[in-house]
Amino acid sequence: MPGMTTTPEQIIVDSILDSIADQKLRAGTKLGEQSLSEIFSCNRTQVRRALATLTGYQVVEHIPNRGAFVVTPSERGARDVFQARQAIELTICENVAQSENLPDFAPLYENIEAEGRAIASGNRPEAIRLSRKFHLILAALGENSVLERYLEELTMRSSLILGLYGGDTESQCASEDHRRIVAALEARDTQAAQSEMRTHLRHIEAAVDFSGARKPTGALSGLLTRR
Amino acid sequence: MPGMTTTPEQIIVDSILDSIADQKLRAGTKLGEQSLSEIFSCNRTQVRRALATLTGYQVVEHIPNRGAFVVTPSERGARDVFQARQAIELTICENVAQSENLPDFAPLYENIEAEGRAIASGNRPEAIRLSRKFHLILAALGENSVLERYLEELTMRSSLILGLYGGDTESQCASEDHRRIVAALEARDTQAAQSEMRTHLRHIEAAVDFSGARKPTGALSGLLTRR
DNA sequence: GCAACTAGGATTGTGAACAATTTGTGTTAC
DNA sequence: GTAACACAAATTGTTCACAATCCTAGTTGC
């Protein structure tokens, strides 16, 4: 696309979101305005806008006169997120399974393959990243812009939760769960797809353990991957 | 609450949202920065922040170098909104019906009474406003902050859609629909409550008619109710 | 040694001036 | 009379300096 300029704000937002999804940026990390403006070599105003956007995503918490921090999810909040995901993703399953013209499942299968490789090679951040991607691709096939946008936020918050409180074994079964979901969708079996999705989300939530929390890191030195 | 200062930004946001819900601000209306800063006698910076927040709510559209406008909902967008509402509100019904300690239904009944009065007196904006309020009270009882926040946005967009494309008869049955929903919830009958909710949402959506659209007004003279 | 207080530095918040873009108006050419 | 152009006014976008607030370190008093 000619003339498609990516604004600094978009770059900052995407970069921070990626870093959170990859668990390079952990909960509680302070996102100082000056630090970010230096990292991305841009004005402080643009950093400010980016942080405002992230606050809207509920991924960054803004405390007046203190600054912006990566949110620390609460147990209650985590429960709410997963319940909302279920409500939304079951509807997406229905949409996909009952869509007029059969959607293209190839990207989903490709993603599942990549997931399998990431898990096999023990690349946990990449596995989480691809798992999220799977749900977003599925959401796009659902053809509902509202549900799609909400799920973008919810998967982001899920990644943050898993990064903080997730066990080490949750990714193992994800790839298989995903495969079963797609199979049911391809067979246009709404009930089965929803059932698989419910099971899958239960698996994810079961991996969350609030008793043993990872400690938040403090500084953002080389954490942000400049895109 | 001592020390509870309402910032100008919050005042502007609430005021505009109210005016939209009350259909005083119609789709396509330009929200000029200077006009707003004069109306609310504050800085342009604060107006800017308020408009950014509203853009996040998907209620205001921001066009670069042109300004902010109240969005004009599309037919597709309306469909998406109502489907998302169904997914979310059915879950809320389930939460309320199956909540541990029986919630307080009094505010809901009070609201229904007020609705009935508004409809009887032919006060359409007030009826829409109270109808929205009903769903928000219900959402609060659902005890899921995510669903609550999403429904706040969706009911707002619904009000805008009804204001633009709504017929004149949709409010008539709303009060009765609401009463039936609460009755089912009070009986802790999840299935019945969800069924009533589904019917209710269908009623609302059926009232939307895209063939005969109301014309958007242009100026925001005395449209904004200073709070 | 510990608590409270104080000054310094750093960070966030605000407002106003300046730049860039668009819109509306009036003029001119055909 | 219409279309194209040019200029002026208004509106949005950006930058920067200054004000307000918070955190840290150091000091004093007990």
C-alpha cells in the first residue's frame, strides 16, 4: 500500500503489545515517558498518546502523577476475562460454522503447525504468541468486527495473565485443542466446535495458578523489540 | 465523597454520551474542538482527550485534519453490535440467575416503573435512556467487570442506532420485556431468562429500519446539556 | 539506630504559541 | 454561467517551555 505510513504511536503500541504477549514486559513494569521517547526516538507527546491507547486496552494502568504501568491482573479480573472470552468465542464458533460461503481454513492449519514446532522446540513465548494468533485468525473468520476487536483485547490480557501466573505445561495441549476446534468447524458442526472451544478455554484457565506468582521485573532496558 | 473531583474531560465525555443517548446529538454531527472548549469553558487539550476517549468507545469517528464526528452506524455494524450484545447479555443473565447470594432486584423494578411512565407520557428520549439504564443495572448485577464495560459501549452504540434508524413503536413493548426478564431471573430460571432476553433483543433489532433514515443535524448549538 | 522532616532531582501535567491542513469565498478566464 | 484558480479564514496538529507533583537522599533530632 503506497502512502501507508505507520505513525510512531502505532509502532510504540504494537511494540509494547508484542513485548507483553512475549512476556518480555511483565506486570508492574513502569513505562516511563522519557525512556520510551528515547527508545523510539520520538516526541513525548506521541508516547503519551500511545500510552493512552494502551490504557484503553486495559493492558496499561495509568496512575495520575505517577505514570503508566503494565497492569497486574487480579484473580477476579482473570476470571472475568476468561468468562468474557467464552461468551465471545462461542459466538465466533457459531458464526464460522454457519457461515454462508465456507471460509478458508488454511491459515488456521498453518498456524497450528507453527504452534507445534514452537512447543517442540520449547519456545514458550513463541507458543503463547502463536496461540493468541490462532484465536485472532478465527475471530476474523467470524466476520463480526465488534467481537473481533474485543477478542483482540481479551487475548492480550490473557497473555499477560498466563505470563504472570501460568504453569509450564499449558501449551502442550493447546495445539491439539486447536486442531479439534478447526476439525469441528470444517465439519460445520456448531455444537461440537463450541464444546471443543469450551474445553480448550477451560484448559487454559486451569493452567493459571495464583498461589505462585512470578515476580515482576522493574526496568525496561532491552525489553522492547523495536520493529 | 470528599476529594472526588470530576475532571473536565469526564464531564465532557459524559455530557456527549448523554446527549447521544438522548438523541440530541445525531450521527454525523461535527464535534469541533474550539466549540466544545468554549461550551465547557476549558482548554482545548482537555477537549482533545475527551474526544480520544469517545473514539475508543467507537461512538466518535476521528478523521485526520478534519475533526471528530458522531459516527454514522452502518447496517453491518448494527448487526455486529446486536449479535455481540446477545453473546454478552445471555452470559450476564446466567451470572445473575446463578449468583450465590440473591441480588437486589429493587433497582430493576424501579427502573421498569420509570420506563412505563416515560412511555405513557410519550417521552421517547427518556424511554430510550431508561431502557439503556435497565441493561446497565442488570450488567452490574452480573459481577463481571469486562462484560459490564463492553455492554456500556454496546448500549451506547445501540442508542445511536435506534436514534438514527429506529421506528416509533419499539419502546412500547420494552417495558414488558424487561419485566419478564427480571421475573425469570428472580425465579432463578436461567433458560427462561436467556430466552426472554433473546426475544427482547430481537424486538429491539426488529425496530431498526435502514430504508428510512433520519437526517443528521449539523450544528451543536444548545444540544449539549451542561451537567 | 530510627523516625520525621527538608531539600534536590526527576517525572508527569498543562497551556499556549506556532505549523500544517482544510474549507470557504471571491475572482478570473473561457 | 460555469469551472478553475488563488487567497483568506478557520480548524486541526505539533512542539516546547513552564508548572505541579512525586520520589530519593540526606540531615536533624530524639
